[in-house]
Amino acid sequence: MSQAIHPSVRQQFPSLQRKVNDLPMIFIDGPAGTQVPQSVINAISGYYTTSNANTHGAFATTRETDMIIDEMRSSMAALLGAESPETISIGQNMTTLNYALARAMSRILHPGEEVLITQLDHEANRGPWLTLRDFGIHVREVRLQQDGKLDYKDFAEKLNEKTRLVCMGMSANSIGTVNDFKLIRELTYKHNAWLLLDAVHYAPHFSIDVQSIGCDFLLCSAYKFYGPHVGLLYSRPGLLDRLPTDRLRTAGQTAPYSIETGTLNHAAIAGVDAAVKFIASLGSGNTLREKLISAYEKIASHEYALAGKLYAGLKKISGVTPVGQDFSSTSRTPTVSFIMKGKTPEQVCQQLALKNICAWDGHFYAIRAIEVLGLLELGGVTRLGISLYNTEQEVDQILSEIARIASS
């Protein structure tokens, strides 16, 4: 591994030690969900061992559960640079939280008002907002260019005085593009529109500062950054309280609780806290936030170097065409997608799986982007995603196997 991430970090992931048919597993499937370190596993099992109880009671285990939830909100606030733990809401997954937001928005937006989405986004940040058309709200779509970047001129032209909300990804899970969300924040300010960011694919790779960005909402998923399946929502202070969310009379009526339904997954919440602290353990500093920022600098350096090598190697293989932005700038996640002449992405992944190389094929729920790029009828793309535990040796093995498949 590069000097940014010490090789010993791999030893913290039990799954990386697994072999199938005497061959090691190569996990290049991080964009669909990363592997989990032992500390996260211990936190989840530890909760069930010692503290399994519902919330807000008088006895020890229920008080411990309350503390675990509060601690996780504090850790996530540090991860996102949020103002306070009270800005962090918890859900089953990002999609469910976004649908809840859309239902709440349908009660305050008026017919004729507009919401902007993009062609590049995952359906989890398109589908919920498209339902607003049932209420007479206009949902407009920003174009995706063939180079894999959004059309920012089209973006600016579609923003107007009727725009109430802009929903966009920070980066594309399908082809790795990092969007210019800071530019869009400036444009939304001019039209007094809210900005909602999907950080599911961005949060595993780069540090986030919601206060610096100025976003109104941000969603992410812990299972993409070495944790369990939990969805997380940041809401700007005071904003969630203004939304008529679906909630029971007995539920908390203020942020962050007002969008949380039923009993939460307490053991998984303990795992999310452990995942944030695992990332922080890779960095240095006096506070959790400082350690996280330092860690992300190391993660980004390590992943970018490996992904750049992977991209360059793919370009040299006859019959293989990478899809999306190259690595000439840092405005790129370490997710590399490609197509192969004469073979479908599914066939490529089936061949890679024979060597225990875990890769994905298809559209990855970013079906509109793959459709606009003219790749849907080809079966989408083959996607390779670098995570902090991947190594240069693994990249070499992957490239060697792809070259063999392309020539067969």
C-alpha cells in the first residue's frame, strides 16, 4: 500500500483474510458497500451482549442505549462538520429518509413551484422527488454531458425564482464524477432555494464540511464508509422543525427525532459510531474532527493513486474503454467504470469472480445516467471501486485479469 495508509490497517478487516478455493478475495466493490473492521463488529456484538434495551427508561441498559445513540450523533456531527448532534437524524437507509423528506416537502410546496434534479444522480435522489409531480410541482432535470459531467450552463438556466429545492449528488456512484456543488450552492442562494446533497458515494473518500458548503440537507449511508446499514440525514439547524414529517403523536416532534420513525437499530447505531472512530484512528489531531480531516487526507491520497493507476492501466488494454472523467484533476472519486468490446459487463464480472475479484456490473441505480450515456442497452458498465484497504498488488492482479478477459 502507499505510505498514506499503513499496510497493518488491512489486518483490522477480518473479511480480507478470507480465501475461496485457496485464492484470496479482492474487494473492489466498495461503492456498493465496504468491508467492515473488527472494531465495528465488536461494537455491534457488544451492544447485544451488554446493553440491549429500548430507550428512555430508568435502568442501566436503557440509559446505555440512550448514550450510544447520543454518542453516534456527536460522532457523525464531527464527520460532517455539523453545528451540533441535534442536526443528525437516523433512518433505515438513505432512500427511506429521502422519501420521508419528499413527503414532507409535498405538504409545503405549492403547485407550479419547481424542484431540480439531475440526470447523473442515483435514483434514491431522483425517485422521491419525482413523486412531487403528483402534487402539481414541476420537477425539472439538469442534463448530463457525454464527458460524464453535468451541464452547468443548463443548471444555471433552469434555476429561477420558482425553484424551491435543488437535489444533487456530491459525486456519481456510477462513473466517479465529483460535481461542483459549491457553484450550485452559490446559484441557489441567488434564488433563495434549498440545497439537498447526496453524499453516499462522496463520504467514504473525502472530508465533508456542511457548514462551509452551506447545504440545507445532506444524506449518507454508513455501510459505504466501513459501517453497518444505517441511513443518516443532516438538516440545517431549525429547518427540520419546519417540515410536516410523518410522525406519531408519541414521537419526538422536534429535530432530529421528527423524521425518525419507530424503534431504531440500536446495535447498528453503535456500529456507526465505531466506523467513524475507525476512520479517525487513521489520522492525527487533538479533536475527533481534526483526526477525521487528517484521516481523509491520507485516504484520498492512497485511493487516488491506486485509482489513477487502475484507470491508466485500463486505457492500455485493447478493447477496453474507461467511462467518465480521467485522472488529470482531483475532481474525481476512486471509482472507475469501463466497457469491453465483445463482452457485456455481466460477462466481465462473471469472469472476474472466478478469480475472487469482487466487481459489479449494470447501472447501480443510476439508471438515468447510464441511459443518457447510451450504455443501458449494452448492460451498463463494469465498475471497480477503490477503498482504503485496497493495494497496488491487487490493482496489478485486476489489470492482468481484465487484459486476459479482453483477449479471450
